[in-house]
Amino acid sequence: MDISTENKPAPPTPEPSQTEQKRTSRGATRPGDRVFLALSRGSGVFLLVVMAAIAVFLTLRAVNAISKDEANFFTTFEWNPTGDPPVFGIAVLAFGTVVSSIIALVIAVPVSIGIALFITHYAPRKLGGPIAYVIDLLAAVPSIVYGLWGALVLVPNLDGLYGWLDEYLGWTGVFEWSGGAPRSLFTVGILLAIMILPIITNVSREIFRQVPQMHEEAALALGATRWEVIRMSVLPYGRSGIISASMLGLGRALGETMAVAMVLSSTFDINASLLDPGGGTFAQNIASKFNEATENGRDALIASGLVLFVITLLVNGTARLIIERRKEFSGANA
């Protein structure tokens, strides 16, 4: 005679112990946990205090400088805070900073993702290990070394590329070249792309290594090719990580100083062509003029630094919003 198990009562769930209840209601109970929790909270509060102090300092000095400015601080194509009256603006600096950083991202992100995918999914370990080691070494190179390399090696060898862009894309006006020295925002973008490439590559590589093996094996079992596995399993999983890596690289590109100062032919004008010499960035302008600036000139430079500070915060905030909106499509939260 068969005995049905449909009406058999479910086994009782074990009640949490008193220790677990105390830990849930009161938080950490062990002395080490309480110390670690206090240190973690203190570190977070300290970081907020430091950020607030920086913002207050920059704001106070910026207000002092802008109050003496006889021109529009946001639209003026001139930088003369020591004049009588003082006239200065950030239009050229904002344009140069944003454009050079965008050029760097456009060049660096696809190359970095390709290198990370090659190391994690294509190259054998004997080849992937040395390549990863070289990428790590590039991340440790000081910016002044990149600047020297850019001024002595990169700039003299860009005539061919500039000529090719002028011949085939000069009709757009954006890549029109008049034959001057290639010390332009486009050169700065190439140099910045080389500088941020190790950061984006390293972060993307670690993200791709965390893709669950079952996801890839399931795609292969369904007959997917290597590229289809990457397209359907690896890239969707690592989308948020790729965005984070790109924002890290963008943060360095926005604030890079010495390398840009050694490569760019700084002028306070905006050219329609990216290949014409001229332009400027916030960090490059501060580095080149801070030592010889008067008190009002330093306040003006600090005001431009405040704008760069705000731009960086907006970029990071936008990246966080993108990650939050896209996280449901990522396997990272599965």
C-alpha cells in the first residue's frame, strides 16, 4: 500500500539562536567587530569632511576672485587676472579639458577592452601573464615621463597621421591641418589615451575574470562561438565594471597636468579643427601659471580648479547613475 506524502507536514525551520538574534538586533557583538565597524564609519565620515573642506576652501577663494573679474567667468576667451581691470574666463579651458578627455576615452576604451578580453579569454597563460605584467608597469610610469616621451617622440612623428587625416577627413573641418606643429588637443588626447589605457585595462581584466564559469559553459553547450560567448555572457556581466573603469580613466585624463603642459601649445582660443595648435586645459593652465601668479591670479586659478572639481563630481555622479540603472542587466548581481 502506497503512502502519500502530499499531506506530510513540512519540517520545522530552526529558530535563530540567541547569539544570532543579538547580532541581528544590535549589530556586531564581538569587540573586534565593533572596532572594525567604528573604524569603517570613521573613515567614511573623515572622507566626507575632507571633501567638504576642499569644497569650502575652493569656493571661498573662487568667490573672492570672481567678484573682481570684469568679464564673464564662463564665456570669456582671455586669461589676464593681473590686468587693470582683471579679465579672465574658463571657456577655452573647459573646452580643451572636455575635448581632450573625450578623445582619450574614444581611443583608450575599445583598445583596453580588447586587451583585457585577449588576456582573459584568448591568450594562453604563458603569453597572457607577461602582457598583464607589462600593462601593470605602464600604470606605474610617472606622468612626467609620459610628457617627455610625448614631447620628444610622439609630437615629431605625428606629421604622417595629421597629413592622412587632413587628406581624407579634412573636408569636415574638424580634421583640417594647416601644416603647423602637431601640438594640439588631438595630440593631447592621444597621449592621455596611452596614459589611461593601463587603468581601464586592469580593471576590465579583473571584471572579466569574475564572470561565472557556468555562464560561459552554458553558452558553449548551446553551440555559441568564442565571440558569441563574449558578446552574450562576458560583456553583459562586466558592463558596470567597464563603465567604472572608464570613469577612473576619465578622472585621470581630466586632471592630468605635466604631460599636457609639455605637449600642448597653449593659447587662449578655440579652433574648429582639432589638429591646429592651441587650446588649454584646467590642470595645464594651473601648473604653468601658478608660480608666477599674484594673489588675485592664484585666486583665479583656484576658481578654475573649483570648476574642474565640480566637473569631476558630475562625471562620477553620472557614472553611478548609469551603473544603478544598468545593474539589473548585469550578471554581477545574480
